[in-house]
Amino acid sequence: MCRKVAVAKLTGQHEIEMWGDGEQTRSFLYIDDCLEGIYRLMRSDYVLPLNIGSDRMVTINQLTNIVADIAGIKITVKHIPGPLGVRGRNSDNTRLREVFKWEPQLTLEQGLKCTYTWIEKRVAQKLAVEQK
């Protein structure tokens, strides 16, 4: 989604396509928190299954709006037919908090801001090369 929004921003064409109605839900975890969780698990004696994820669930429409806000643009979403995957997916971090007295620290918005900034730079570089 960050790439689609970056392209929309940098080309001035503020419409993106999205498969389905955008109401499918997901949770997203920034890589730094993922690595910290894995590091804690690897250094422990814990051997049972354990989720390392975010327990904040958002729709893909909400995700798109968050990314557009970070990019500083208004976008129009054109919903098109395509694969949706499961309708909802989320992480239950109860055991993670109980076992490690820890949970992911970065908010979705903080992680997306870092991710979007990185992706927008790469998209800008690619578009510059294509325009030559």
C-alpha cells in the first residue's frame, strides 16, 4: 500500500486500485518489534507456540487512509475484483505479554511512517530513471 500511495503522490494521479471492498482486516508489525520479539524468544527457554505480532486490527481501507495521511495526500480508492485472502487475521499477544512481560512498542502509524518514507524515496528514484 505504501508503494501505491507513493506512486499516486509522485505522479499526481491520486487514484489507486484495491482488490475487493477493503474491509478485510489485518494486523501489521514493524520489523524492529518483530526482531525484538524473536530475539527475546530465542534467548529464552520457552518452547510452546507463541504469537509475535500486533494485536491492533485494521481494515485495508483504514490502512490506506493512514498511509495517505502520512504521505500528505488525499486519494481515491477504486475497488476492483481480485483475491482477498481470509476476511480477517489478527495476533493474540496474551501469551507474549505473560511470558516475556513485553509487547511490541511501535504504533502502526510510527512503523508506517518509517516504511513509507523509505519506500517513497525508492519510488522517486525509479520514476526519475524512467523519465530519462
